[in-house]
Amino acid sequence: MTDSQLPQPTLEPEPEDVDHSWSGRLRRWVLKVLPPEKLLPTSQPSYVATWIYMFGMGAIASLVFVIGSGAVLSLNGPMWWHLSPLGHFFNSLHLWSVEFFFFFMVIHLWAKFWMAAWRGNRALTWITGVVSFAVSIVAGFTGYLLQTNFDSQWIAYQAKDALNASGIGAWFNVANFGQMFMWHILLLPIAVLVIVALHVLLVRGHGVVPPLDAAESDSQLRETTPTEATSREA
Amino acid sequence: MPDSQKSRARRKSLDVRAWNGTTRPYDLLKELAIGVLVVGVIIVGFAAVAGSPDEPTITLQNWAQANPNDFVATATAELAGTSDTASYGPPYSSTAGATQTLGPIDLQTMSGVQLRIDAAKDFVITPLTTLDSAPDAVSTWRAATSEQQTAWATSYSDALGKASNGDPSTVVSGNYGPVPQLTQGLLTVAKGGALDGAIQSEGGLYNTNPTPTILFLSDGTYFSSLATAQHLTGDQWGMMNETGSYPGQSWLWLFSFWYQVPLIGNLPNADLVVVFIMVFLTLVLALVPFIPGLRSIPRWIPVHRLIWRDYYRKR
């Protein structure tokens, strides 16, 4: 047997060695689009060094408190906060975490608009951000309907007309406490968490968008370009 | 390829590809932990200092005791079928021509009467029967034709409108059938607090749906006068406000804004028009990356120069 007849070592696995199971295909796809170094990065491009990037993280941090305070309120039922000073405090935590969640999210959204952050195949990241904002508004709105006080009575009365006029009110009755309760503590939190998680994964997968009009001649690209180019050529 | 096209292509590739330039150390989990800590301090601080508002609910008993004339006038309107709820249309009733439409679009009718409410029966007759109040008047009412019922209630409603302050005791005599006894009987049980339970119990022991009570309350003027005092009505930027001096749902400002524009707010189908406007604007916002002109605004108004000022300074 000559050398030419011997099996040659290959870096790429033979097609028959590739795991074609659904799980195997999913694992390869996940590792391709979101390798660990992208999912949990230890470095960022040098332009990611401005305070505006804090607001996205601020929204997520606020969401942690929204969910946490909501979970404590859930443990004790919707009337607890009227009867207990501790319950009222947790209701206040819930209220202010929601206020700051929206505050951070709105600034984050405007910042991303002015950064044209949808560039470079990041349109879906932008869309999921807008959708998470819209779904969060519905979640917050149902929360205001569950206060079991005058404000929730009035909001239920006032909001019904727009929903009824658009045909939604027949299926989403804002004056029905039980129905709104289930939407607020189960369906909408799941929706918000799923969309926010998708948004964050898209950000991690695509990376932070470079500055508008960034060019190869910029110093922050030039400094490493020779090394990078050499390694790529090798 | 012209230079401008080459330049654009290079920029695009830079947007798309992984960053090859200088980097800085970054720890995602550390930033998250610090963010949670800092935001937590802020939120706990606001919760401890500012708290949260809690104006008690308004009951039918509160209403009957605070403004009995308004209560009687509203109960009469429920019997006459002229209250907002009785004449609302879908999803509560099948009143013809009551829906909001936009051209041929009538989503309200399409949704159907899914939450049927018979205002006279649900708000007045059934509770009186449950509480055994004014039984003779209830029997007389039930024995009459619907035309007779409407005639009695309408006559009494007109008479209340002409009475001093709408006071039932000053109404001139007339053919009102059992309506004065029905409304006075309802007022009596409402003042004692029994009406709240009677209406709520129509949904059974585990009823979690206070829709009938909220609709009945909102048919009167007492409920909205309290909301006006709390700056909550539609012409006061509506439900984006919160009772007291709290920020409320400020993120609903654009929704409330359209109601403040007379050209829109005064339309008979204002709710539907505002919903369509907001759906359209939300879609536009979501699709900004694909809308020529709109997606170029960040290039025309260079706020990004401020955001990435360090990067541009070091170019």
C-alpha cells in the first residue's frame, strides 16, 4: 500500500461522523451562532465605553426587581398589600421597579435609534426590542388594573372603550379582575421574559453595533489590523 | 465601482463582521451584578421614601350615601335602557348603531355580544329580588310589557331631570308605575351595603369578575366626579395618570395625547381612530430599519457624534 492509498487525516469530520440527530443539529447551530465567548464576553470593542450602554443593563436589572417583588406579592395574594405594611412596601417596590424599568428602556430605545443600531443585520434585534417594549406596556397596564383600589376601578372603566371599539374587549375584559390577574401574573411575564431573552441573545450574537461612519482607517481599527491581517493570512 | 459605493460597501462590511479593532476588558456578569445592586438601591430608596398610592375602592354603598340623587337617576336610566351600559352595544348588548366604525370596518360588531349585560335586570330587578326589597313593585314591573316598562322609566327619568337637584322627593306626580318604589328600594339596600354583595354574588361564590359593579358605577356622575378630582379623566390625559402625585403610566402619553387633539378627541369613533393610529405608529417604529428616510434620520441629525464622541475624537 502506497502513501497515496493510505487514508488521509482530515480536520473536518466525515459526513457520516456528523451527528444528524435533532439535538446534534441544534447544538451545532447554537455553538455556531452563539459561541461561549459571545454569550459571556470578557472584552468589548473599545467604542463600547459610553454611559449610554448602561441603560439596557439598567432595564434588565429593574426587570429582576419587577419579577422578584411581583413574586412576593403573588405569594400572599392580591389583597395583602392593603392590609400589611410589609405588603405595601413590596407593592411600592413593584411600582418603582416598573417605573424605572420603563425609564431605562425608553432611554435605551432612543439611544439605539440615534445609533441606528439596526445596521449590520441587526434589524431583528431592533424589532424584538420594540416588541418587548409593547408587550411590557400591556403587562404594566394589567398590573394597574390589579391594584384593587379606586385607580384600578377607574382605569378599567376608561380603558374598556378603546378595547371594545377595536373588538378586543370581548375577549380581553379589563373590568374582569380574574382574567386580568391571570394575564398579569402568568401569560404576560412569560411573554416579556421570552422576548427580552431573545433580544439579549441577538445582541450577544451580533455584537454591539460599530459607530456610524466607522472606517478601516480609524485609529482603533488600524492599531490591530496588521496583526489581525497576519494571523488571518496564516 | 465609484469611490462612494466602495466606501459604503466597506462601512457595511464593518457593521456586519466581528470587530477587528482595539478592545477593552469587560465582564458581563460583573456589570449585571453591579447594575442590580445600583438599581436595587435606587428602587428600594424610592419605595421607602415615596411609597405607593392606595385610594380605596368606591362601592355602591359609598355612591348611594354620598350622592343618592345621582344614584336614583342612574338606576332609573338603567330601567329606561338609556344609560351608557344599557345602550352600549357589543360586547355588552346588541343596541343597533351604537358601535364605533371606521368606514366599513366595524370590529366591535364583529366581536359580538360576548359579555351580555341586561342593565335593568342585572343592576336593579335581580338584586331587589335577591334582597326581597320592594317585592310588590318588582312584581308589577315584571308583569308589564317592555313598552310599558320603558314608558314608566322614561317618564320618571324626565321628571327627575326637572326636579330641584334631581331630588326624587320633589318630583311632580305622574304615571311612573313602580319605578319610584324600585329605585327607592334599590337606594335603601345600597345605602345599607347589601347591594354590593347582591350584584357581585350574581357571579357565584367565587366570582372574580366585578364588571357589572364597575359599569353600574360608571353610569352615574359620582364616579367620574371623583376621577376628575384625581386628574384621571380623558381630557386630563386619562389613565396615564395615577391617583395622588405619582408618575403613573407615563409611557402611555402618546395614546392619551391623541384624545387631547380636538379633531380626534371629539370624533364619535375617537377610540377606534386612536387605536388605529397607535397600531400604525407601533408598526412604523418596529419597521424603522426598512423604511427609507426614517432609517436615515440618525445620519442626518448626528446625535451619534455625542454618544461615540470618544471614538470620533480618536479617529
